[in-house]
Amino acid sequence: MFRKLILGFVLSLLIFILPALLLRPDAIACSKLWVMVGIGVLASITQPAYKPIDRDAPPEDRGTATQLVWTVYITLILGTIESLLWRYPRSMVWDTFSVSMLGVSVAGALLRAWAVAELGNYFSWHVRVQPEQSVIRTGPYRLVRHPGYTGAWILYVCCLLFIHAWIASALCGVFLLVGFLRRIRYEEELLLNSFGDHYRSYRQEVKQLIPLLW
């Protein structure tokens, strides 16, 4: 936990505070920028440890974990720059929309944390099936097959909306979705091969990302 806390704090400083120091030093005093640091730390401590550059990924993963990590990093950096250069000072003002987006972003982080906790020892950062794993249909997995991805998408898109980074939030939404769909394709191929009809029936009964819809 301590290692993830430190890693999340350092990465958040690099993503949110360093651009402010370089581009708009007066923004350092804005509370919303430090809330973004807090969101980054929350995202780090509510998920298992990972490597931004991972040479140990199994072939089944096909680089999807690294793709998603760097999609998040790049779009968050772009969003910080957009917020500071194009939307400032309005982007740092607290309003109803900002408070709403902060709440939804935190809800996304909690949904992802719930999904990870529900899998327990079966959770893997990479596309793989654990020994003695079974099809999990409890908790958030009753509603969607990939609640962790739904939660992560909500978390990162809404935290960019929180600082009025409209363009970056759209880019994040599109590229994260592309990355998740690519990963889901490989993941479900492996799950079907491993669990056969058990996973096939689960896939027919439960939507992949949005309850009852998709």
C-alpha cells in the first residue's frame, strides 16, 4: 500500500503539478489542481501494482495493459495542459458542474476498486486465467462483465471534465474505449477457451460495459 501511495503521489505531481509550474505557476495555489493529485493517488491505491513499461506481460496480453496505462498518462497530461493554457482561470473555479464531475469520478474509482476486490486473487493486471479460477457472477459482475473497465473509463473521463479539459476528455473517452474493447476481445477469447459454456452463457446474459444496454 505504501509503495502504491508514493508512486501515485509522484506520478500525480508529474502529471498535474509539473505542467502548472512550467506553464502557469500561479495555478499551483488552485485547490482543484491538488484535488486532481488526490484523484491520482486514489486511483493508484485502489488498484493492484503495475508497471508503466512491462516486459513481463504474457503473450495473451498483447500489450493491452501498457496501451491502457499510457493512454491514461498521455490524455491526463494533455488535459492538464489544455486546462491551464486554454481554460484558465475558469477551469479552476468550483461550480456545480465541477462538483458533479468530481463525484462521478470518485464513483468510477470506487466501482473499479469494488470490481478488483470482488475478483480477489483471480484479478490479474494482464490477460490471463489464474489456476482454479471460475466465472465470477457476484457483486458488480452481476450487472456487467467488465465493471473495472467501466469504472476506469468513468474515473478518467470525468476527472478531465472536472478541470474543463473538453478536448482531452473526448480523446480519453475514445482512446480508452478503443483500448478496453481490444483488451476485452482477447480476454473473452481466453475465457471462452478456458470455461466454455459457463462463460458463453454468462456472456449471453450480462452486457459487457453498460448494464442492460451494451
